[in-house]
Amino acid sequence: MKTKDLILIIEDDEAISRMLSLFLDQQGYKIIVAGDMKSAIRELQTQSPEIVLLDLGLPGGDGKTLIKSIRTQRSTPIIVLSARHEEKEIIASLELGADDYMTKPFSTYELLARIRSAQRRFMGLQPSSNILQCHELVMDTAQHTVAKNGEFLKLTPTEFGLLKYFMLHQNQVLTHIRLLKEVWGVGYQQEMQYLRTYINSLRKKIEHDSTRPAYILTELGVGYRFGCGDDFDSKE
Ligand code: CA
């Protein structure tokens, strides 16, 4: 039998960590809780969690410094749980290498879906073929083609690059800055208008209704998420 995946919950609000522990235990995970920076660092050094759920405001320090130190050693998925007013904090966390974030209060089932999605992504970090797929969209990165329902789409090289980046990071929140840096290159991080223009043109080509996108979802004030085959409804 497969051993249970270990989740490290770093959270000082006991009501939240107790609720999460109970819920995730029922879902078949093994749980460790750390309520402050010191014990979080200790658990990270002695355990190898499959997933880290991280609150940012912690006694003894800032959760963001943990993201940084985790990332210097491993690529364990990190999901930030944060209060909504910390938009800047969320962006900073994602830039430091967090995989996803959820604002409090959140639905535990949506959290579960995001945990599974982060795990799937983590397992698939090394794509074994040239084919990327999301519902009726199929990209062949070697042939440089994209088909929707079997019909080839005409994409510009930049649209192709943007879509490829999205398809490699499905269901993951990608900040504006990260997209500009990864698709356009260093030096373009401030060119929000470029990004908006290309998102619009790409949506017109891949979405059924570009005014109500189902693939390229807007994460208000933060960036975009490429929604693909997940068991939760993304809210626009
Ligand atoms: Ca807190």
C-alpha cells in the first residue's frame, strides 16, 4: 500500500490548523502542524513533506522567508494561505517560488483540489513528450503546432510562447511579472500593456467566448491562471 502523503501546515491560528488537519486527515493525508517560525524550520529540516501549506503572518517572522529557504533546497509545492488584503504579499510570495495561494476564508474542498493539482504538476515536472494537452487544445512543442478540436490554430510566435508557458503551468497562478520575464525576457517586466494585448488576442483564438474565458482566467491584481481540467470551478 502506498504510504500517506505528508502535508506540513505552517499556521499560527489554531482554529484553522485544527480544522485543516481534521479535514486533510479524512482525505487520507498525514499532517504535521507548525505554529511558529522556529518549529516550521525544525519540521522542514527533519521531515520531507510532499506539500507545504503556509500562512504568511507568523510569530517569530515572515512566512515569505520560509519560501525562500525551502526553494534553495527543494521544489516541494508550497500553497500560501493568506488574508485578502495582502495582495502585494501574495505577489511577492509567488515571485519567491510559491506555487499557489488562497485567500482566507477558503473552501476546504477547493484547497484539496489545489493540493492535488499542485501534486500532479509536481509529478509531471519533466514532461515526457512534446504533446501538451488541455481539453480540446493540443500543442505539439516540437512541431510548433496548436490544434483546437483537431483544427490547427494560427498563432504568432509570441502567442505560441505564451500559450506554451500557460500549458506547462496549468492551474498555477502566474504573476504579470513572471509571465513577462519568462515569455518576453528580462527587461520586459513592466510592460503590462504587452501582456494584456497578447492575452486578449490569445483568448480570441482559443476561448469559446473571449469575454467569458474558460482557459485564461484572470487573477485580479495578481496575474493569470490557465484553468485546465480541475475538479473545482474557477471563479471569475
Ligand atoms: Ca497568521
